[in-house]
Amino acid sequence: MKNGIVRFAALYVFNVAVLLLIGLLSAGVSVGFHALWAAVILTLAALFVKPLLTGAFRKAAAKSAADRTKTGEKVVQYVLVYLVELIIWVAVVWLSGVRASGFWSYALPPLLLLFGWMIYDQVDDRLRAKAGELYDAVQGRVSGRKAASASAPTAAETQATAEAREELQDGLTPEQRRMLDELG
């Protein structure tokens, strides 16, 4: 659950920033404070709808792919991703207070979303690590104890960690290792 919350939070913050940027750069698009609600829709779409749509489009494209070159394959992939982004953008406009008027206000924002998510993929690990640290700190404060990373390990934890490392090396528990030693 923690991983899902951290992933949602990191993507949500990034989507708010991208939506505000779309509002600034795209003529005919009005975002404003609606970016907060639109980012919820955009984040949920990115986490659940986008993988389903991408898979469906790729399956349909794979059926029609007879003799394609590498360049043709890349073009098809980019067109499919753009179509997914377009569907998600239309859903965001429809379900939130974001207003779009005119052809370019529907054609350009999916491109900006595509670039934004490409950047997000590059910084995703760092954002999720930082969001995980923040989540652990808040959870520690709420439960009234220090974060696990801040406390020093006890002797029992150190011994358990050493045993776990040994087990990872050969895949045997200490009991299995002892029994194997007794056999041979």
C-alpha cells in the first residue's frame, strides 16, 4: 500500500506542475486552480487507464504488423502513445474544470503531456525515493516513533541481517545448512 501511495503522490505533484505548464503555454486552455482536481484524474488515468489503452492499441497494431521497418515501428509506437494521451486529455477536460477551446487546445496538450511523462520517467526513481522518505517520516510522527532508518539496529537485528545475507547467498536457512552439514 505504501508503494501505491508514494507512486500516486509523486505522479500527482508532477501532473499538477505539467497541467499548470499546459495552462501557461497552450492558447485556448484554461487550467488555474482546476489543476488540483485535473491532476487527480490525470494521475488515476496514468496509473490505470493508460496501461490498458496502450496494451489494447499495441495488440491491435501487432495484428496489423506484417512487414514494418524499425523506423515504421517507432512511428507507430509514437502515434499510439499520442492517441492514448489524447484520450486521457479529453477525459481530463470532460471530468474537471479545465477548459479547452479550439483545435490546438486539444491537439497540443497531449503532446506536452507526452513530453512531461517522458521527463517524469527519467526522474521517477528519485521522486519516489523522496516521497517514500516523506511518507515514512509522517508515518513515524503519527505513530509516535522514530523512522526506522533513523534508529540504530539492535544486536538481534544485526544477527538476523547476517543470517539473511547468508541465506541469500546459498538459498538455505541456518537449519537447512546445519542438516546438510550433518549429512555429508
